[in-house]
Amino acid sequence: MAPVRRRKMNISLLIPFAIVALVFGVMIWKKMQDSREPHPVPQIDQSATTRKGVLFFVAQDSRLAREARELTACTDTESCVKDLLDELFSGPVGDLNEALPESALLNDVRLEGDLAVVDVSGGFATDLPSGSSAEMLAVYSIINTVCFNYPQITRVWITVEGNGKTVLKHLDLSEPLPADFSLEQESTPVNQAVPPIQPTPAAKKGHP
């Protein structure tokens, strides 16, 4: 009878081990099944993405000055430059003054390597205030805005209604021009916080 008791004892010891093995087996199988199921990719709200820009307006009617601006995200450099200049043509939101005539509109922006071709409406040339200073501030508000925000662009060619040979009363626009930051008043630190965006006026200048 002794051998029979030993067999019963051995079987009673194996049962707990079998249960533990079964539990672990079920857990491993479930984990493998979960890993095979596709998980949804979290969606990013692209509409909330913004970028920072610096625009050049006029301070004290004699010097260029910077205004930081928060802009919506863009997809490529050409559209980014156009969006940036749209903001410039819309005018300042702070205490600075406009450099461009009210009638001036941005027609188009085209990039050719390190050159940006910026086409503007006829009002840019015809409605500028008289004087070489006003012409310089208007022209370089555009050029400095482009070159400062996009250093890979080293020259800007301003054309008027597609005419690349425009000559203002005091300034020749028939050739591309580099930026001129000497026209700026004492520089504001570039890395300063972007100020809150003020409400945009109902009628924005700079859009046809």
C-alpha cells in the first residue's frame, strides 16, 4: 500500500504547478494577441501650431524698428515668405508706424535660389510719401523682413506690377538688393517673448 500513497502525494503536488503554468500561459497568449492588434495613432492638431516672425516697421518716422509677430504654421519657404509679407502689408499692431502706403498690395512672391522676387501693386510706387527717406524705409522694410527671417535669402528684387525695371524718384529697383540693417534703430533682442496678438482690423491692407 505504501507505493499507492506516494503516487497520490506526487499527483497532489503537481496540481498547483499545473495551475500556475496554465495561468502564465494564458497571460502570455493574451499579451501576444494584444501586440498584434493595431493601435490608433494619436492625431496632432496642426491648426494649433504657430511660428514666430519679425517684421520691420517705422519708428519716429526716421528709422526701421522690429515688431515680433506670431504667425500660423506654413508648409514651404515660398508660402512662408508670402504669409510673412502679408502680415507686413497689413500693418503694425503695436506702437510703430507703417512703412508702406495704404494702397500698396502684395501681388506675389517667388523664390529663385538665394533670391526672393517680391511683386507689389502700383500703389507702392505712386503713393509713397515724397523724399528719399520714405522710399528707403518702404523698400527696406520689405527686404529686411525677408532676409532677417530667412537668412538663406540674401537678396530681394522688388518688382511693381511685374516690372523688374522700376525706378522710384530716389531709389533704383531694377536690380536685386541685399538687406541693410543700418537703417534700424537700436536693435531689440531677437529672442524676446512674442507679444500677445492684438485683434486684427476688419479690413486688412495688403490683400487684393
